[in-house]
Amino acid sequence: MRLRKTKSAKFKIENCCWPAAARLIGAATLAILMGGLAGCGGSQKAEADNPASAPRAAVVKVSRQDLANSLEIASEFQPYQEIDIYAKVSGYIQKLYVDWGTHVREGQLLAVLEIPELEQQLQLDEAAVRRSEHDLARTHDELSQAESAYDVADVTYMRLANVQKTRPELISQEEIDVAHGKDLEAEAARSAAKDSLAAAEQALAVSKSGFEKDKAMFAYSRIEAPFNGIVTELDAYTGALLPAGTSSTKGDQPLCRLSENDLLRLVIPVPERAVPDIHLGQTVAIDVSALNETFQGKIVRFADQIDMNTRTMHTEVQVPNPEFKLVPGMYASVKIPTQSAAAALAIPVQAVRPSGNGQGTVLVVNKSNRIEERSVKLGLQTASLYEVLAGLEENDLVVFGEQSQYKPGQLVSPAVVNPSALE
């Protein structure tokens, strides 16, 4: 190769072998480019393997928890029992001992009625009883006299008859006949006296029965509480006339309404699908929004039959109310547990991508802080948790929340979060 300097102070290559030189220059340039590219790839790989530059991933630990599902049904409180208090006999309210909201005990006096005609009837009945007692005493005396007269007549007849048998000449037949007649007459008088005594005894029993009846009716002038409760409504006041509430007429005026509020009941329609989970004596949680409190109740009875119109079963829950915090008419939400699993492996629902038929996938962060995709078998589901039957172990770390931004094999920086604190 020969160089020749031109007028412009530049060299020109003159050689018949120029193509070979060009090939040498191209090879060197390619080698330089390949070295540069190799250097860039190594830098990226080093950056990907560097934990400090790995993206942060929110994870939760797989733990064992007691899971339970519940059926929530709205209802309203009712008194355990509630009745209208009516007067058994018609009368004017002489004394009134209660008012709206009065707490009463069983047997406590509510009101006293004034019934003057019944008082007079009692006096008549008492007089009739005394007269019957006197009549009975008189018939007793008459029976005693009749028995004595019969004894004398009978003894006289028997003696005369015996004398006639031994000494017929001393007693005439006429005297025997007269004595026999008196004996029969005395016996008839004695029988009549016995009948009179029985009639007097029956008359006394009738008089006493009428007296006891009227006395029992007069006892209804004292209106008493049939059970412990609260007077939730007062319909009559002192001096008012209360009609006798002995018919089914709805227009009869009651004295008051009495409600047993220290024990309340909730009537809930349980759907057909939850009927197998209802058991007598089962404890349920009752949320009362008006008080912002939760109370405990117990299932005490159910119809044990599905209503064909609503496909529900009548179920009653009793709720003790000793402090009268709850008031009939308040709305409540009853939570009935339907399914449960004790000490089950559980993960939040936000950590699972369900695929149906009790299957799903999760992203697990392994010991090398790399993402693994695993299939899991799911069991009971609550509002916030899934039960894991297979595919995970306790204390495994699974990605919580959005999972599409992570790929299997990707290096991440795990950060354990508390799902309940994020709600």
C-alpha cells in the first residue's frame, strides 16, 4: 500500500488491495459494537438481580383462623307477651294505681271498681245462706222429733203384740190395730223429716254457691296484673265506667295495655336454604343500630315447616332485657351462623383469583423473594376470607391486592400488611 500526499494536505490510499482493508475495518467496528451490547445486557441483569431495586409487593401471611358465615335478617323487637286488661264486671273506676309507663309485678293492684249493685247482691246472698242454715237446723230438730215418735210408737206396738201372743184375753185386737197404725204413721213422719233435711242441705248448698259466685264476681272489682310488665297504654281514668269485657266485641274498652318487656322476642323468617342450620338453643348475635350495641339472643322455637308462599320458616329468638335498654318496635339485625371452620388456613379474598368450582390461584413470594404462581383449593368463604384446603402452608407469603403487575419468577421486596387495617 502506498500513500500519496495531495495538494490539500490529505493522503490518499492507493493500493490495488483496497477491498481487503475495508474488510478489516468492518470487522473491528463490529467487534466494538458487539462488546458494547454485551456490556449493556450485563448491566441490566445486574440491576434485575439487585434486591434494592426490586419493586415493593404487599403480602400477607397465611394463618389459621376460626371462620364462620352468617345469615343476616332484619326484624323488630316485640314484647314477650302483650295484652289489653279488661274488666270482668262492669263498674266505675274508684281508685287507679297505674299510669303510662308504670312497672308492675304479677298480682299488683291496678285499679278498684265501684259496683254497688253487686255489693247489695252479696248482702242478699249472705242472708240467703243464713236462712238456709236456720232451715237446716230446724229440719235437724224435726228429724230428731220424728225419730223419737217413731221409736215410742214402734216399742208400744211391739209390746202390745207380744202381750196378745201370751195373754190374748188382756189386749183387744182393736188396740193392736191402733198401735200398729201409729207405728206406721211415725215411720212415715220420720222418712218425711229425712227428706226435709236433705232438701234443706241442698238449699244451703245452693245459697252458698250463689254467694261464692257473686263473691268471686265482686273480687273482679280489684283488677290485678297477670304478669310482670309495663303499662304501655292507659285507656281509662278515675271515674270512668268500664264495661264488662266478657264478649269478643272489639269495641269493649280496656283499662290499659300491659307488655312484658324484660324479655323480648324477635320473629324472623329464615330462608329455606338456611333452615338446616337452625337449632333450638342456638345463640345468635343481634345488632341494634339505634343503640350501636350488639346483644345476645337464643333461638327458642320455630315452626318446623316451610311457608309455601314465602319459602321461609317462622323462627323466634328470645332476648333478655333486664335493664330495659331495648324497647319494643326497635329494629334489629339478627346474625345467624350457618357455616363454620375452626383453626382453618385462611387468606384474604383480595389475595385470590378464583377460577370456580372451589379452585383459584395465588401469587406466593418464596424464600428467594421471587414470585410463584400456585393453584389452591378453596373451602368456606366469608365476607373477607377464604379457607384454603390445599396448595398453601401456614406462614406462606401471598401477594395482597392487585396481582397483574407481577410475573412468575420476578424478584420483589415483600412488605407484610394487615388487611384489617386497610379496610
